Amino acid sequence: MAEADTPFNRMLAEIYRFIQLECIPAEPEVEENDEIPPPLVRRMGELGLFGHSIPREHGGGGLGTEELARVNMVVSQAAPAFRARFGGNTGIATESLIVDGTPEQKARYLPRMATGELTGCFALTEPEAGSDATALRTSARREGDDYVLNGSKCFITNAPIAGLFTVFARTDPDARGADGVTAFLVERGTPGLATGPAYRKMGQHGSPVGEVHLQDCRVPASAIVGGVPGVGFRTAMKTLNKQRINLAGLCVGPALRLIDEMRRRSASRVQSGQPIGQFQLVQQLIADSITEAHAARALVLQTARKRDRGEDVTMEASMCKLFASEMCGRVADRAVQLFGGSGYIAGNIAEQMYRDVRLFRLYEGTSQIHQLNIAKQLGRLPFDHPDFNMQLEPQA
Ligand SMILES: Cc1cc2nc3c(=O)[nH]c(=O)nc-3n(C[C@H](O)[C@H](O)[C@H](O)COP(=O)(O)OP(=O)(O)OC[C@H]3O[C@@H](n4cnc5c(N)ncnc54)[C@H](O)[C@@H]3O)c2cc1C
């Protein structure tokens, strides 16, 4: 059935063309140079990709969760580094501001982030605080009307190129865990803020990730997100909750792309006198992959709709992130298998995606952290909860 002719579907079709005709052909160049070509970054801005999740009154597209999920499933059909270029601005790097920022902070930053003029990053992780981000040690000491930040952040996406840093620091040295953590907006150029070079990584070449160092970095109290100290961890969790659905959508695109590549290869590669796609064991690799990709897509869209209705999706968001990222890893592994030796050689799409998608199971909560969260959230639900009880028939 053809998609309805709506403004959203027209926009999605335009993004699809951009991905297919401009991004995918540029993949080898990005892999080689470790950079998204500036003309493509400009095109991303023209297409509104930097601002999809930013409210319309601040220059963004104001997309809902389901719409954003659908965009993510399209943009991630190209190498994930393309999406990472604008993904912070339409994800974790703006969400703290959108949910908890003051009107002045939103007006100052969001319009420039929506166009891509200003790139943001979300600086939570530290060398000693990864899965347990509440262990963060970066400090923010109050001095008059200012705060003085000291500490280091690691593995921060877009840190080497960002103009705005959402930095999580402890304002109450006596508080433990999530208490006493505050989110600050720190602009590049602020004395005391420095970034390291981009790491050399396993995959996602073209997506710069690096460290952020804060040494006696002085910012005014007005740099606190929302103006309220001590609630930064809650802000971070609100941001990450939404991002889990985004990320799960981003795992669907590479799987669909690889399934397409597997189909083509299985039709063209001949062994024992027939296309390998004639072998049932090869068919199984594709059948399992498409089944799992559809299951992930359905779960992501169902969860996104539930969130758009204003319902709590804390558990489902973790389920999406866990299932979709693990699914994507399995599909990439099968793609390498189907391509045989060629799938292990640099320049092959299965080889590249296998490395690129490995990250999805690690960041924004490892699979283990999401398993724990799902179990915790499920434990809070009453046994007769309509979504999760085990009754096959409704009770009379
Ligand atoms: C390329 C890249 C980009 C990133 N971008 C960002 C970013 O933009 N901003 C940001 O703040 N962070 C970012 N991160 C950091 C990322 O979110 C962390 O790497 C991730 O949360 C895991 O933390 P860790 O690396 O310290 O691993 P650890 O927490 O040390 O975990 C190591 C292993 O122990 C397991 N483990 C840990 N705790 C538990 C537990 N309680 N129960 C069971 N198992 C456990 C983990 O699942 C994992 O297998 C990025 C990381 C990478 C690699």
C-alpha cells in the first residue's frame, strides 16, 4: 500500500533520497577521511535534520516520538556516522534543554542548534563513572554568583567539534549518588574548558568522539540547566529515556540495509553451480534477520506511540534499546557470514556495519544495564497489570 501523501511522508521520502543518493555513495570517503564532508553537513541543515526533535517555536521540526523513530529508521540505513553528525542536536545534546531549560536558555541555544550552526554534546561519562554515572566526580564549587568546574569526561560524542557542552557536575560535595548533581551549559571558548583529539575507534569513522577537560572552568549560575542546582541527574535520565527509543530506531535501519545487501549477494554469488540464495541454510540467515528486524521495528513504533500518548515507557524504552541493538548485532554477524570471506575484507558493507553497529550495545546503557532496568521496572508492576499479566483469556 502506498504511503499517504502527508507533509511528514513527503519529508521522509526526501530524507530517504538524501540517504540513498548522497550519503551511501559517500561512505567510502567518510570511512577513509574520518570526516563527514562539509557539503553533506550543509545538506543535513537544509533538510532540517539537526532540529527534528526541537520544538517549532525554537526553529525545529517539533516531531513526535513516533515520527522521530520513523526518521531514525531511514537515516540509519547509511553508515551510522552520518546520523551521529546531527544526532546530538536532535537527541541528547538538546533534550536536557528542551525538557528542563529556562526560556532564556532555550532562546539562546535551540534556534542555532536546530540549523546545525551550533553543535552540542552531552558530557556525562567519566573514567570512573560509566554504567554507574551517579559515581561522577566532576565538581562544581560555588563562588559568589559563579560555579568553578573541575574534572574530566570521556567518550563524549562530538566533543572535538562541539560549541556547546551539557556538563554534569557535583554541586554538593557531601551528597552521594544521584543527589547533588547539576547540569551546566558550557560554551566552547570558556577559559578552563578543553577537548582532546578524536579517539581512533573500531567503527563509526567520521563520528568524532573525545574527552572534555575542565580546569577551574568558571561559569555563571545562569548556566545551570533550568536554573535549579541538584536536579541534573533527573534531567539526564529524562533525556536518556527518550534517547533509548531514538537509538532503538537507529538499530533498525542498518539491519534493513544489511538484509537488502544479503538478498542481493545471495542472488548474485554462485557456488556449486547455483546462487547461494538457493541453499536453505543461507535462506535461514536472511529469514531470521528480517523476522527480528520487523519485531524490533514493531516494538519501537508501539513504544513510541505509547510515549506520544503521554504514558510511562521507562520499561519499554529499555526493552527497545536492548532488543533492537542486540538484533542489529546478530544481523550484522549473519551478513558477514553470508558474504563469506569477502565479508571480512575492508570495504565490504557487512565488514563496516559489523564494526559500526557494535557500539549500539555499549553506549546509552549497555545491554546488561537495560536487562537490569527491565527487571526492576517489571518488579514494580502489579501481577494483574493489563500489559503484563499471563492470562490468555480476560477474567469474567
Ligand atoms: C563511541 C562512544 C560514544 C559515546 N558517547 C557518549 C556521549 O556522548 N556522552 C556520554 O556521556 N557518554 C558517551 N559514551 C559512554 C557510554 O555511554 C559508556 O561507555 C557506557 O555507559 C558504558 O560505560 P563504561 O564504558 O564505563 O563501561 P563499564 O560501566 O565499565 O562496563 C563494563 C562492563 O560491565 C558491565 N556492567 C557494569 N555495571 C554493571 C552492573 N551493575 N550489572 C551488570 N553488568 C554491569 C557492563 O554491561 C559492561 O559489560 C560513549 C561511549 C562510546 C564508546
